[in-house]
Amino acid sequence: MLKFEHVSKKYKGGKIAVSNLNLEFKKGEFIVFIGPSGCGKTTTMKMINRLIEPTEGKIFINGEDIMEKDPVKLRREIGYVIQQIGLFPHMTIQENISLVLKLLKWPEEKRKKRAEELLSLVDMTPDYLERYPHELSGGQQQRIGVLRALAADQPLILMDEPFGALDPITRDALQDEFKNLQKKLDKTIVFVTHDMDEALKLADKIVILRDGQLVQCGTPEEILREPADEFVEEFIGKERLVQAKPNITTVEQIMNAHPVTITSDEQLSNAITVMKTNRVDSLLVIDKEGVLEGYIDVEAIDQNRKKAKSVADILNPDTFSVQKDALVRDTIRQILKKGLKYVPVVDEQKHLVGIVTRTSLVDIVYDSIWGDEELERAQ
Amino acid sequence: MDLISDLLTYFINNGSYVWEQFFRHFLMSAYGVLFAAIVGIPVGILIARYARLSSVVLSLANVIQTIPALAMLAVLMLVMGLGTNTVVFALFLYSLLPIIKNTYTGIRNVDHTLIESGKAMGMTKWQILRMVEIPLSLSVIMAGLRTALVITIGIATIGTFIGAGGLGDIIMRGTNAQDGTAIILAGAIPTALMAVIADVIMGWLERSLMPVKKKKQGRNTQEEATA
């Protein structure tokens, strides 16, 4: 959908705003450009609709080189929302919303209908249509600003810190509203911000820039899990990395590496002895190589005591297990959803490497409540 | 008391003459401003676009403004001869500065984010001018026309020296006549009145062309009602 190829922007006087940017995004992605001020994020965004023209490199939208298109026509196909909102004070809300449609020469009747339709997207009544921007609150004005960018059903929308000037409560509400809207309408969004919380909340892909250079590009999870360098770490902030820990740690980090096991050729009586000495009610069954085969529990032993001799006879092979690099978050969800007591952890060759029990969950909860204090004490 | 009754008598006896001069006077001023607007507004827009031109053009207009009216008329008379046209041309020159300056200021003061907004939405340069810049600077441009009109109404009185007529004629008669105070006033009062009325009407026009009617630039001033 959107592709940057070796894009650079050099200003007169030699200041390099953006250098050699290579990026590619899919349709429907919510892309957030983030970085400290002066990192070139706004410049990069403005190059997409040619408000600023790249000095080198090419930008493609749906395979078309934007430099070969008429800039006016190009801009009418791209929505644009800015921090200062930029509603025209001498036009009514309706005129503001349907301005692009007017430029595209839609008939008056259709423009009005479209404006009403759009207003209903943000739960505003049609009587706002005849009002002027200054009669609206900041949050409402920016809603109109967003609608204006949606009016002609543009597939791509550029947003330059659109919620930056709003108070935190309004900002939060608008972020939620807008994220829903974006999913519903399947728009590709390029969003510029310097607020990491906003980026983590909204983005499908985060692009971190510094001094015009790409530092890291990835999903919020990837960036939290593996910050590319110290700069990214610092930019994300220690606090957020700690908070994000349960979301990004893998089961390998929290599992009990010494599960109680038994091999399938053992006698049942041995199994009971193992259970008794370890004080557990079930055993994970492995073969000689350590590959997980299933489990047995005390109930099964009790029921089949008379008939069965070896562990293999009563082995239940239907075991849910997770890979050792699975996310704790997902694993916890499975445990809670399926009502499991434990989950064996295996590596790529299905070798048993550990176990996550409900006790492990207690550890996580403990960490998230008191972990910060320990971290502070450690520092 | 004598003066007032003299004045009234003059108006009663010469009503149609005074009215004729009043009208003539107004037309001279109006034409001067009109032509200046036709030239000055585009020039103002142009120098707002090309900032380097602005200092040259504005200082030129400033120089014109400093030439004494009588001297200006005398010089123009040498070139253009006697008559109304010369006066209208002088008034045109005097109107240029306020009109160019206000147009320039008006266009320059349009919020830059609005222009960028318009551009990013796919407006052509002409559309930005017509749909954004001019509507938003119209009241400032009108203020320029208002100043120009008031100035020219004043200056038009000396048009009488080169035979252009107008209310200045009546004032001149008064100065030449013995005991002509009433006649002088008969010329001066309508002139002042015309200037005041023009100012009031143009002021009203200016206000009605304000882009934002109420004086509340409401960004972030109201509480969020439907968060």
C-alpha cells in the first residue's frame, strides 16, 4: 500500500531531515511515527502528500510513484488531520466536513447527506451541521477534523499529533473512538506523535526515528520485547518496560524447570510412589529422549488400578502444551479459559523443558504488585 | 445665532447647488478609492506572496502618502491639466497605501495552519486564495478601504484649486466673500458629515464581513460536553 524507497530530504543549507528511509506498509495498518522533536517524523509524513517533496528516493502508494501524480489530485485522495485542527472559521461544520467533496464537485444534496452520515459516526446530531467551529469544544472540533479527512472515503489518512492539544480525558476518549473507527473502516493511517503511550495504544506498527534515521520498526510488542538499542529503551521508558513485562515475558522465564515426570514404561506402583514423594496428583509422561507423551493423574490410576500394569496403559496423550517462547500473557489466557491446572512447556522437538502451574501465576501477580519496589530496591 | 440662521438661509437658497457639489465630491472620492482598490488589492495579494517585493512596494506607497496634497495636485496638473480626472488620480494615489497595506496584512495574518490545511486537502493555489485567504482577510481589507475613503473625502476638498468642483468650491467661495463664515461652514459641515457617514457605513460593512461573528475564538474554552 505504502512504500518508501531510499527516501531522503535535505533542506537548503545542508540540514538533513530524513535520510535513506526504507519502509513498507500493508493496507489497513495503523502506522505510528514516533521520535523526539526534530527527528524528521513530521517531514516524513508530509512527504507522503507532497507538502514537502523528497530530495531523493521514491514513495509509492498502491504501486504508483507519487511524484508522477498531480499533487492536487494526490492530496484529495489522502486525508489529513493536524494538531491545530485547522477547521475554517468562516465555514459551517457542514461546509468544513464536505470541503473535499466540494473540490471533487459532488452535488450539494449528496454532500449534505454524506456530512450527516459522517457526523453519526462520532455520535453527533445533525443540528451541528449549521454551527460554526468556534461554537464547538476542542474535542468536538477535532472530531470534525477527523471526519473531514474521512469525507471522500480516502483509503490513506495522515495525522500529525491530532490529539496533542486536547486535555487527557478527551484525548483518551478520542483515541478509543478513532481506533474503533479505523478498524471499522479499514483505513491505512500514518500517525505522528511523540507520546509513547499513544503509540503503544493505537499502533499496529511503530516506526521510531532519530535524527532522520530509522531506529526501529515493528509491532508494539516487538519493540517492547526487544528494544533495538539504548535510545529506544530510554524513549520507551523503564517504567513502561517493567509494566509491559507480563505482556512480553515468555513462559520459559517463569516456568518451573523441574517438572515431576515419569517414563511410559514404568510400573504404576512406581508412579504412585513418585507422586507421593513429590506430593503431586499428576505426572507428565515422557519417553527416553524426554519427548512429552501425555500425562497420568491419580484419578486414572485409581480407576484402572486392577487392570493396568504400566504407565503406558493409562496414559492420557491429549495434553495441551505450549512452546517455551510463547508469551506468558497468552498462556495465562489459555490456563484461565480452559480451566487447566498446569501447562507443560516444550521446545521445538516436543522435549519437555518445564511446567507452568497456577503457582507460577501467583508469582506473576506478586511481581506486578511488589515487583516495582524490588526493582527500586535493587537500584 | 446669526451664524446658524445665515447657514440655514444659505442651504435653503442654494440647496440644489450644495447637493450637486456634495454628490460630485463623493463621486470623486469613491472613484479614487475604487480604482485604488482595483489596483491595490491584487498588489497587496501579490506582495503577500512574494515577501521580497513587499518592502519596496510598501515604502513606495509610503512615499506617495507623504507628499503634501497641494503639491501633488500642482504636479499632476502640470502633466494632466485641469479638471476632475486629475483630482481622481491624486485620490487614487493617496488611497493606495491603506489598501495595499491592509490587504497585505490581512492575507499575511491568515492562520498558516488553515492554508496548510487547505493545501493538504487538495486545494489549488487559486482555490486557497478564493476560499480561504480572501474570506478570512476581507474585514481587514475593508478596513483599508474605509481609511482610504475617509482620507480621500478630506483631500478632495482642495480639488477646487484645479477646477474640479466639489464641496471645496463652496468653502473657497466663503473665503473669498466678505463675512463668509456661514458659506465656509456650508461647505465644511457637509464634508465632515460625509466623512463620518462613510466611516460608519464602512465600519458596519467591515464588521459584517468578519469571518468569526462572535468575539469568542472558542478553542479549548468550552468544557467537553460529550466526551
